[in-house]
Amino acid sequence: MEEYPEEWRSPPHRNKSPSVVAALFNSHHLSGDPDTWQQLCSDLDYLKPLLRHSNAKLLLILIHDQSNHDHDDDVITEDRLLALRKRAELDSKFIFVFNPNQQQEQQRQQSLTRLADLLAELANTYYRDEARRIKTRLDKRNLTSPDLTIRYCIKVAVYAEFRRDWAEALRFYEDAYHVLREMIGTATRLPPIQRLVEIKTVAELLHFKISALLLHGGKVVEAVTWFHKHNSSFRKLVGSPEAIFLHWEWMSRQFLVFAELLETSSAALQSFSPLPSVVAERVLTEWEFQPASYYRLAANFMKEKRTCLEISLSMAEGSSDIDSRAESVAPSVYVGQFSRLLKQGDALTIHPLTDEQYIEYAVKEGKRNQDSVEIIALLQKSYESYSKLKAGRIGSLCAFELAKEYYGGDDLTNAKQLFDGVASLYRQEGWVTLLWDVLGYLRECSRKQGMTKGFIEYSLEMAALPIFSNEPLVFKDCGPAGPPSLSQRETICKEVIELVSKEAAVGDLKINGDNPLHLEIDVVSPLRMVLLASVAFHEQIIKHNVPNLITLSLSSQLPLPVEFDQLEVQFNQAECDFVIKNSQRASSGHQQGCRVETSPTLALTGNKWLRLTYDIKSEKSGKLECVSVIAKMGSHFTICCRAESPASMEGLPLWKFEDRVETFPTKDPALSFAGQKAAQVDEPEPLVDLHLGASGPALVGENFIVPVTITSKGHDVNSGELKINLVDVRGGGLFSPRERESFSTENHHVELLGIICGQDDESPDEIKKIQQSFGLVSVPFLKNGGSWSCKLEIKWHRPKPVMLFVSLGYSLNSSNESSSQKVHVHKSLQIEGKTAVVIDHHFLLPFRRDPFLPSRIKSPSLSDNKLESLPVKETSLLVISAKNCTEVPLQLLSISIDDDDDEGKGTPRCSIHDGCGEKLLGPAFLVPGEEFKKIFSVIPNNVDSSKNRFGTVFLKWRRGDSARCKDRSEWVLSTHKLPDGNAELPPLTVSLESPPYAILGDPFTYHVRILNQTQLLQEVKLSLADTQSFVLAGSHSDTLYVLPKSEHILSYKVVALASGLQQLPRFTLNSLRYTAGFQPSSDTHTIFIFPSSPHFNLAAAAD
């Protein structure tokens, strides 16, 4: 053991020493009898030399229970505390009094927090003193060994970490690292291999510390730069060739440690910048800030270690005593050192190792470790990190390396899954050489798993890759498929052709009657390079049951010619399918009833189209589309290739940049650029007439009848269906958007009510479905020459123009198959919906009797007042008018008003009377544009705060034309909602009374009645203007007072001076209380003057 330095094996280096000693004493030791005080002093005297030797700090904790207030001996006095401080040689703040029975939890927590702060302060003081003591030794620079310098620097750095002085810790770790680098090649204390292992182990420790401190401080760029310096310093320090695997293992561990530090450092993630950084004349890329790159490099170094270890194991296979010698080797208590443990009697002795013995031990340990598991774990972490960063290319490379490790460990399921993902990216980006390598692994995985379909697919894809060179590219590891070359493509293609056509087995893979194989190729399949099918119709619109040309073009990028036994062309109409047989091959089975064509050859050569043109005809109308082409090779192998249109066919992604001659699928260039794999088959000409018999506009509210007649003129109508659709001409829809919430039958502006079939008005079972704007009716069987009719009943709720579409679909034969040929007949008719009757109304006050209404006093014009105001208990006239707004005559049956009183109790708010009854004496005929009027009397019964509802006008009418009268059409009820009004009590009412006529020269009396209906005295001013046609006797201007609830009458004698229709003297009245004036209209002042007394023949009038 004399070769180990004494300073590295000294007891202080190995033993643990405290930084702070906390001595706990009870409070009664201070306040009790002298014996207890003496015992406390003895304990302190015992502790002080021990603490002085180890330089540990002392903290005195006095346990004092303040709940015992009855004992005076438990009281700690200032004198005793002073004596204790002097005895212990402590500052007063390091004597802590703690009461464990504090009632409040907050006080107890505060005491414990203060105790923790005191311990932390003393510990920092201890570490600061120890670091200062060691730095004093370093400053003297009189150390004889660099090992001591490294140890002292590490101690100072560790003490600085305890104090959270990160800058000082980083500085001394770097000093230790620089001294360690100077020891390389100069130290001879240990054998060379073991000495290098020790130096690398200490360097690994220092590298971890320095990187962690830099990342902890947020210095990511500095940490990455430091790692590269560390890597460049030791990368070429390989050591002895027989121990080179130890170097690669150590290098892998450096990258792993730094990757984990980057991944777990929050500062690294926050301060990472994707922009490159320039540090010390070196550009740092963004990937150098990601742990994924370091995980992958760690895995690569581990692969190097595994390769070198395998060489060492092969060289050591002849030694049989390696295991026995390696069993006695164990790690030493010193970092990076190993020794042998030998038993001598009952004691174990430690002996140094030679480099040969250490190599044997390292080889044995390397053999025990599973490097593949560790490599997989590292690559898995790298792949997951790249996936999170969405780095597809580098992630795929990492996944490829991971899949190769799974493949080497015979975990074919995981390997194949990763290989498939990598191959998908390489196909998408066109990496042909890399794709070749991946497909080779996939091909071998399928072969080992016994998956014939996968083996054939991957083999065909490899054979169709655009590789033309016969000089293969040399790779370090080119995979199981070998280097990519044209000859290798031909070998793989030949192997597949023999397997599928000659039933030659490849290992356990067979294709025979028990194991048939069917491949599917769609527009996104990578096997489009193997077989590409293009189908083009020569005409896009073809006639029913008329032959039309179709061209089928096939191409393949396989390096060897491929010849098929037969081709089956499939369409969406199974009756059009046909088979093309190779005349040079023996016939094989096909579907019965399928059309068979022959071709001289069905061989495909590279980059050449095989063009086949045939006739095709369809017995069904509609779309005819070629779906797929099934190529058969041998008895048990088929390839189903989806048909593509030349116009929309995309090129092969991996072949589009190759230098080759571009060819077209058809000889006609126009067909190659515009050809389609689908064509439209016209329907046969319908020999059935569909007639819509409606004419004239439809009126809102009536049930409009549209006769529909079907007449066969050459075809028998089988399984006929009549479809009816109502469509808004203006495109706004037949549904009212304002009424979507509350559903009712009148939500639709136009509604299909029903369909009347046959002679009866009831709808038979042939009606399948009727909606508001759609109807479906089954048409019975009609022979040639027969006819069938029905009536459509449509109702307009609002005026709107509507387009009526009627479509008849029927079959040409009587079979019930859904595939039978259908023929359609379409008819349309635009029908204008109009409002038949426009209802209006207006109110009239009694003749020559005008009330003062408060609402009219405030708003003289009626247009300014939204509600109609009528006097209470006064008879007013309501005139209802109905105008014919159509182009046809109408018949009116009745006009009535229905009260809308919701309460239904008591006296109604107003009384409405009809002098001639609800119904008219006879139906009134209204020609277009004519207006009909009817008068009702309205008497408001009382004054109410709520509005008076005058009700709703109901008008019954129907068409008056002769054609409609014969059908005895139903009466239509139209409604008109009368607006609400107010009932008011007029304070004053003025009535003018005069005879209905007068005689020239004869005097007559003209009365003015003023009625006061209030409880107040009313002062009014009146005036009467003279006219040239009359002589007036009476006061022309006066002021009157009308008593409450009384009537004042003014009488005038008037003599007419002219005959004819004359204006009486105009009367004007002003109310001073309401500041309102009254002036009757000119109609109330009009009277007819006869030149002499008239003679009326009353007897003739009575007759």
C-alpha cells in the first residue's frame, strides 16, 4: 500500500466530521442547585477540546418550559445566562431558549425557523473557515503533489457549494480540472491504464460539476462551449489498444450526463434560442442546445464500445482463468481506483492490480453488461426528443438506428414498426438510397416473420426504385439487401417473379392454393411504380346501349419484363366488366357470364406503356366508371390496381427527377391530357308525355288545384314514381325565417296539401310521402297508349311566385331489380301567388256631432296619434272596404267582425252592430279592381285604462269565374285585424241641428247644442260668420258659461237667398279651459235649397 499517497488515505479524508454541534440542556441546569450547574460546566469543558480539534461550531439550546410558573427555580436570570456565555465562550445569539409547550402554533413555528437560521449561519461560518484554511495552503504553492492540489480545489469548491457561492465553486472546479489535464502523461504512480482510468473518472466528476453549475446559472452557451472543450481534450486520449472499449464507454457516459443535465435544467429550456451563437470562433447550431443530439451521440459511442469489446472478448476466449481472477477485483474507496481482495486466514488483504488484471476485470464486467439495452434506451430518448421538436429528418435517422438495434436483438415487431415510419418519410422526400436500405431491413423482417405479402410488397418496391448504376455505393453498413445497384434490383425482381409464377419457395414463404396472395395498389400506394393503370374513354358522353371505345394503358418500372396471364377490367356497372387473356398463356378460370377478350401479349417492360383498346357499351344510364384493373400472374397471385384518369394522373414521386424519356398513356396526346376514366351514359328517349294543366294565378288562402296527366306514347310505365317539388323562384325559400321557433302549418309561404288520385277525392295507398314542399307518388302500371292523372292541391299562405317541378321516373321492364334501367321525364310550371282581396277600414264620427276628445286636443292631426280615439257611449261608424286585386272576378259571401275580448266575462268594452246582418242579401260579384264597402256602428261602453279591441274582420269569398263555379270550390276565409283604440269621455260635445233641406225665401231654425259632461263650469267663446247665400238673425259672437252636466242651446233664424247646394254660416267655438277650438267640417255646413216647395210622390216610392 505504500504506492498510495498518505494524504489521500488519511483518516480526516475518509471520516465524517460535524460542522455544527447543538448541545441541548434543560433550563433547571441553570436555575437549579449548584450541582446541576457544575455538571453543565463539566459537559461544556468536555465538548470544547473536541470542537477545537475539528473546528466545529457550537450552539447551546436551553429547553425551558414556561408553563411551570409556580417554580421559581425554573426562572432563567440574566446573570446565569451571562455566566453560561462566558463559560462556553459563545456569543449571546448562539444560546437559544426553546419552549416546546407553546400554545400557539405560529409561535412554535417561528422558534423553529429561528433555530434553523442559527444552524445555517454556524454551518456557513464553518465552511467559510475551512475553505479559508485550505485556500491558505493553496496560496503558499508548496504542495509536492498535484493530487493534493486537485483534492484541495475540490474541497474548497464543495464548501462553496454548501454556502451557495456558485461563482467560487465554479472557479475552483475549473482550477482542479486544469491541474488534472496537466497530469496527463506525467503521473507514474499507477500503471498506465489504471492511471488513465483514474484521471478520466475524476475528469468526469469535474465535468459534471462544472456543467451543472453553468446550467444552474442560466449560462447555456457557456455550458455547451465547456462541454465541447472537455470532449476535444479527452476524445483522442484513447489509451492502450486492448482497453480502447473503456474509452468509448467513458465518452458515451460524458454525452449521456450532459444530455440529462440539459434535459433537467429549467434554465436551459428558458434561455434556449434557435439562432446560432458564435463563441470562441465556433458557431453553435441549434441542435447543440437540445439533449436529443447528445443522447444519439452517446448511443453511437456505446456502439463503438460494443464493437471493441467484442474484439477483446474474441481475443480472450482462450483464457480460462479470467473469471476466477476477476472475481477478486473490487472498486477501491478512492475514486477511479481498483484493487484485489485476497483472503489470508480469517483476514482480507488488499493488493494492487496490474494492468493485465484490470483489463481482465473490465472485459468480464463488459461481458456482463447488456450494451444493446443501453443503446436502445439512449436512442429511444433521442427519438422521443426529436419527435417533440418535430424534427422529422433527424428523428427518422435516429428511428432507423433504433430499429436496427431492435433488428439485431431479434425484436422484429418493434423494428418493423420503426422501419415503416422511416420508409414513409423517405418515400415522401425522395431519399432513394436511404429508402433502399430501409426496405432491405423490412424485407428481411417480413421473411423472418413468415409474412409473404410483406416480403413481396417490399421486394417489388425495391426492384422498382430508380437506381441505374451497376457500380454499387459502398457503405459502412449497407443492410441485409446489399448495396443499391441495378444488378441487385434485377436479382430481387427475378426472385419475386419465380416466387409468384413458378411457386418457388423462398425459405418458409410459399404461394400456392393453400396460401394465395392478393395485392392492392391505390393512388397513394408506393407500389404504383410496380403497376400503373390508366383508363380513358374516347367520348365523355355516350349513348345508351351504343358501343364506345375505351383505352387501357399499363406501365411498370421493374427492371425485368413482366408478363401477366390475364387482366380483368372492373366497372361500377358489373355488366360492363370484361377479361383480357394472354393468348400465349394457358387459359385460367374467370367469372361466368363475363365478356372475354384476347391479346397477343400482356408483357410490360420498363418505362413503356402497354396500350389496349376495346369497345364497351352500357345498358344503364348514369355514370359509367372504370374502378380497377386486376392483373393475374400464375395461378394464385393477383394485383388489383385502381384505375386512374390520364387527365388527373400524377407522376411517380421517386421517378419525376430522373433523366428518362417521358411517354404518354395513349397515342392521342389530346386524350392523354383530357381523358377520363368515367363517362356519362345518356338515358333513352322517354316515350311518355307529362302534362301540367294549371293556368292563371293562385290566390292566397284558396286550395289551388294543378291537374297532372301522364300519357304513354310508346313505353310501358313500370314502377313509376312521380316527384313533386315546390321551389321559390327568387331563391329565398318557402319557409319564413321569422317563424322558425313556433312551428305551424302557415310557417311555409306555400304548402303542398295533398295529392288527389283517380276519380275519388281520397288519396289511395300509392302516395308514399308528402311534405310541405315535396311529394312522392307511386304511379300504377300503364300500358302503351294508357293514361293516368292526379291533382295537386297547393295552398298559398302569402303572395309568392313558385316554380313547380314534376318529375316522372319509370322502368322499361317489369323486373323489380334496383339495377333495372330508369327513364325520367321532367316538367316545370311557374305559378304566381297573389293576394285576392285587400281589406281596409276607417272610422267616422256621428253627423254634425263633434266631441272634444283630449287625445285630439293634444294631437290635432289623426296621423300623429297612433291609436284611434272614440267617444264613450257615442255611436261611431266603422266602414270596412274590400277591393278585388286580382285579374279574375270574385264572389263575396259575408263580412263580419268578431270580438277578440280575451276575458269573456262582463260587458264587452265596445259594441259593434251590423245593420244588414253578417251575410249579404246575395253573393256580391266583384270585378277586377272593384271595391265593396260595408258600414258597422261602434259604441264604446266605458272608459278603461287598457286598449279597446275592435276585433277582427272575417271575409268569405271565392272565385267568381264560370270554370271555378262548376267545381263548386270551397269558400275562402280572409281575415283583417282591426287596430286597437282608446275610449274617451269628451268634456264638451257640440251638435249642429238644421232641417235636411230648405226653401228659397222661407225661414228655418239653426240650432247649436253645447253639452258639458264634466263637473266644472265651462267658459266658451263662439262666433258665427256671415255668408252671401243666407240672412242670419242672432248673435254673431258671444261668450257663454255652460253649467256642469248640462246643455246650452243656441238658436238662429236663417233665410236662404240662393238655391242649390249652399254652405250654412260657419260656426266656430273655443274652450278657454282646454285652450282648444272647434270648427266643424265643410260637409256639416252643407244644405240643399229648393227654389220652391218640392212635391214627392210617396205612393210611387212605397210601391
